[in-house]
Amino acid sequence: SLQHSSWSNVFEQRKDLDEICQNLVQDMDAYGVCVVDNFLGEEKGKAVLGEVLGMYNTKGVFKDGQLVSRKGSGDLKTIRGDRITWINGTEKYCNNIKQLISQVDAVVVRANKMAMASSGKLGMYNIDSRTKAMVACYPGLGSHYVKHVDNPNRDGRCITAIYYLNLNWNVKKSGGLLRIFPEGWLGDKVADIEPVFDRLLFFWSDRRNPHEVQPAFDTRYAITLWYFDAIERKEARQRYETGRHS
Ligand SMILES: COc1ccc2cc(-c3cnc(C(=O)NCC(=O)O)c(O)c3)ccc2c1
Ligand SMILES: [Mn+2]
């Protein structure tokens, strides 16, 4: 019976995985954006959050992502107010983050294969690698990120995956809304994504999805993975090696 229950658990998970992957393929075709709620469930989600908080409270781990530019008046204007650290999941005290990463990998790889078979847009890519995980914290106090494109110049990144960790987040009180301005959406339609706990967001990394992080007034945590298309990545490396880059 133990064997039976563990198998049912596996099938249960497989069904769940299949549903999420079908949802991802369809949404990326239709909208270029996909939201998966309750991705890990409360217990595992809280375990990931605990590890992120542990890191954030460890001196020297997070660096200022702070990008500034000089305004006409000469004083500095912040472009990006988040604090970040890059991890591959094998670090100490990151086991739950490592499991999150492998769950997201499983979804992306499986959806990529499904889309190849059904000739979905996601199937145009051959996703064979990704960046490390970027753990980001917008420390509140109005920290934000101006409208930008993650991959404007074909650096190889095709999909952005962001996992949000913010328990009981209320955008009206705390701000921090992610607003995506999907290219090709009629009128001034936008995708407003609240950075709520255990939410997993996918969107095309290129110019199809300019987006901004609106000012956050409480600490706002997220873990981001960028997935590479093999060909675009190879071409980007070649350009870089031959020095033909801006
Ligand atoms: C050269 O070194 C680096 C290191 C880290 C970098 C991180 C970002 C980045 C990009 N996008 C977002 C975002 O859109 N977040 C949306 C959300 O949190 O809801 C974000 O938080 C951070 C951009 C450039 C970087 C360059
Ligand atoms: Mn971005």
C-alpha cells in the first residue's frame, strides 16, 4: 500500500505538472505572460521564504542593485532600487530554494518539449540552460524599477520566471506592483501582477514585455530565473567573443 500511495503521489504530481505545463504553453502563446498561483504550497513556500530571510539578514550577502543616473538638474535618479544576490542553490541553508529552482526547471523544460510537439511559440526556442537564481529584495521606502526590457539586445534569455515570497502582500498599502506593458495588446491594456506569496510568473524576456516595478513601501522579496535559448545564446557569445558588441 505504501508503494501504491507513493505512486499515486507521483501521478498526482505528474498531473499537476502536466496541467501547469499546458497552462504555460497556452498562456505564452496567447498573452506572452503566465501566472501560476500556489506553486509550492504554503509549507514549502514558507521554507523558501525562511531561507531568503536568513540570507537577507546575513551581512554582506545582498548587494545593492542600485542603478542611478544623473537627472538634468544634476541630482541622482534611481533606476533600480533592489538589493540582490546570485545563488545556484548548492550554497549552505539553500536546500528549499534549490528545490524551488528544480521545480521551475522541470516546468520550463517539459513545457518547451510540449510546445515543440504542438508548434507553440515556446516551441520556437530550444531551452537548454538558465542563469543562476537572482534573489532580489526591494527594501521598501519607495524602492522601484523604472520601465525596462530584461533582454533588449538578444543576449540569449527568452523567458523570465519570477517566484514571489510576500505573505499577505497588499498592493494598496505596500505598492510594489509589477506592471507589464505587453507589446501588441490593444489599447492601453496592461498586465498588473501583485507580488503575492507562492506566485510564479513567466513572461517573454525580450522587447515584447516592457515592465516596471512600482514603488514598494515594505520589503518585497522575489527569486528570478532567466532561461536561455541555445541558438540565441550561442550567437550572443560569438558576438561577444569577436568584440562586436556595444
Ligand atoms: C549587471 O548586473 C545585474 C545584476 C542584476 C540585475 C537585475 C535586473 C533586474 C531586472 N528585472 C527586475 C524586475 O523586473 N523585477 C520584477 C519584479 O520583481 O516583479 C529586477 O528586479 C531586477 C536587471 C539587471 C541586472 C544587472
Ligand atoms: Mn525586469
